Amino acid sequence: MGIFIQRLIRWMPLILFVLLLMVDRDNAYHVSGYLILLFSYTGILILKILYAKEQWHKEFDGNALGRNSSIEKMSDFQKELNVKNETHTES
């Protein structure tokens, strides 16, 4: 069931586009159904972005790399991650 929902969400922009072309703009049920589907898809996308943001902050604010003041650019951060990964693989 979860895989079906993920595939549906992945194909939803195409589905919404096709429905936009097919919806009868004079029929209030078609228009309201389309708008409900569009707003619920938008809500799902916003929730996914907020969840990813929360996970990002949990992952990178909890360790010393997130508080390291010597990191000014992304390349500095990648160097620190490589050094950290090399020390974990050696032990």
C-alpha cells in the first residue's frame, strides 16, 4: 500500500495536468474536486519539505560538525565529513 501511495504522489503532477485539461469548468463538483486534490497534494509536498528540514537539523545540529566555526563553505564541510568517515573506517 505504501509503494502505491509513493508512486501516486510521484505521478500526481501529470495526473493533475491531465485532469486540468479534462475538468468541466461549468460543473461545480469537478472544479471543487480538482481544487481539493490540488490543495491536498500541495499540503503533502509542504509536509514532506518540513519533515526533511526537521530531519536535516536533527542530523547535523546534534554533532560537533554543526557547531564547528571553521566551516565556512560546503567544501570545508565535505572535507570534515571525509576526515570523520576515514577515522571511523580505520577503527
